[in-house]
Amino acid sequence: MTDETPPTAAPNDDADRDRTQEHLDHRRERLTEFLDSEGLDAIWFGQPNSFAWLTTGSNVVDRDADVGVAAAGFTRDDGFVAVTTNIEAERLAEEELPAPFDVTSVPWYESSLASAVADATAGAGAADFAVPGFDELDASRLRRPLSATDVERYRALGRDVADALERVARELQSGDTEHEAAAGLRISLATLGIEAPVTLVGGSERAQTYRHFTPTGAQLGDYALVSVSAERGGLYASATRTVAFDSAPAWLASRHETAMRVEASALDATQRAAGGGESSGTAGDVFDAITGAYDTLGEPDEWRNHHQGGATGFDTREWIAAPESDEPIEAPLAYAYNPTVRGAKSEDTVLVTEDGVEVLTSTGEWPTRSVTSAIDGSAFTVERHDVRTL
């Protein structure tokens, strides 16, 4: 591992325009295919994650709202379009939307967003929020698999999330509280333009008691688990780091090793399925590999105590691996599995392609270990983040 940080690239307007055009070309192709297959004339996105998937921008003002302050869409007649109120139109056009989007503004006191979208649509439409007369849309299916520009942005996000997480984790002390650690992580992420909808910090007592260790005023104690699901530009990256202090329990290393090997087994099964052909499979198949790994490693019932993660991308989880789930394994796509073993947890966001896996939430500055899948006969290995002793 090295401590080298790649130099920050100088701004390049031509390159940015090329990436934007590549992004929009991909979205146009995917959405045109969808309109053709469904016999529709327009498709609209008001939920923040799908708005970001289409535009790379944000329609969020109130973070508690399920639908943002604008809807972005694609229509047969007009191409890329957006609808919002007069309060937001100028700001969105200048700061959030690529130039090809045609923005329609309506007075804030005259129309709801749903009505404005319906009025702006000629013909049959679908939306990911309730619009009278429109088909309901499951946008998750449209967001998968990832495009080349999605992967490029994901790599940058993964590095930044890991960097923020590890910088905070390295400075923790036994007497710090979970609240203090969580606050430091949120601030560290915010300086990089990253939101943290899920921030979990579990000191040694609570990490052994709960699988979702929402922060409290309790001191960290003997060791700590720090977990985050973070978002920027609509993409989500999840990761966990474990730090041990001088009094850390002797069993922590072995339980963490088991969690790492279960995670490696999940990635092994996912990559096999992503390879296509006879090896193609579903989320249910990956779940079977996960439970099989727990059994092989002597922890047959641990999977029952917490979900095991699954596909990620433009949501914290696009789907979660579950028994008999028929969600397809797709590539290229990011996956975040999060196995736990009685006070230990292993988790990172990993890009899976037909040819291999790439850990996105990595800096090269945290101790790692090459971990082997527990699937019988498999030679699959992946670098996993180990416990760091402070």
C-alpha cells in the first residue's frame, strides 16, 4: 500500500462537456428504449435519487420530502425537460441542470408539481411520483446497470467517502462518545460535498448488543465500529471501519475475519453471476451463497440477525439479498454487502463487472488483508479492510 494521493486534475471545460454529453447520450438511449417498450410519450422523475440519475443535479430543498422541488423528464417531442416553480427555476437552470434541459416555470401559488408535470406532457406519461393519469414507475430498474460516466463519478465518491471515514476513525480515542465520532464524520463528509443519510457509531458495549448502533452519548470503550452510507450527486457509497483500543476483546479479530470471509463469498457469487452464460443468477442465489458461507464458517444463524446488503447505486440499496429474490445480478453495478458477526462487521462498496471486482471505498491507507471466499472450491480473493489498532 502507498500513501500517495493522485494529483487533482486541472479544470477542463472541454472534458466536462464531453462527459456531460456522454452521460446524456446514455440516458437518452435508455429512456427511448423504455418509452418504446411501454408505449409511452414521456417519463418524469421527481424523487431526488432518480432526478440526480437523469440530471446529475439535485432537486432537494427539504431533505425530509419524498419528492423534490422539481421534476426532470424525457419526452419524445421535446427531449430533456424540467418543471419547477418560479422560486427555483433560475437557480436550477444555472446550478443543477445540464444546458440541454428545457425548464418550464409555473407560479408557486397556482399549481402543484404533479399538475405542472401533467400539463407539460402531451400523450401518455409515467412518473416516479403520483401524477394524475400517469403510470407508476419503478425507477430502480432504469438506473441499472451503471453507465461509464456513473462509474467514473463512483470512483471519485468511493475514494472521498473512505478518506473521510478513515481520517475520523484514525483519530478516535476510547473515551470519545458515539455522538462525537458521528459528528466528526458528518463534518468530514460535508467538506467534500457529501451527505450522510446513515451514520452509525457503535462502541464496544452497544456494537455487541445492536446491529444498527445509532449514535448515543455512550463512550466507545474497548473498540468501535463506524459505518456510513453517504450520497453525492445521487450516488451512494457505504463502508464500515473497525478500530480497536488497547483493551479490545480477543475475539474481535476472529469474528471480523468471519465477517470478511462472508462478504468475500457474497462478492464471489455476485461476480460469477455477473459473468453471464450458465453462471448468471439472481439476488436469491447470492443470498444462498451468503448463508452457505455462514454455515461453513461455523456461524449458521448469524444471517438471521441483520440483512446482508445487496446492490447499491442511486439508493442506499437498490435491492437487498433475500431468500428466493429474483432481482437480476447486473454489471457493471456497485454492491455493498454488510455481514455481521456478534459485534463485528465488514462492509465496503464494490464495483462488480463481468471481469472482476474493484473496491471503490478504499484509500490504500488502512490495513487490508487478502481474504478468500468460503464457497467450496473457489479461489476467489479480495482485499478487505482489517481491524485497525490505535
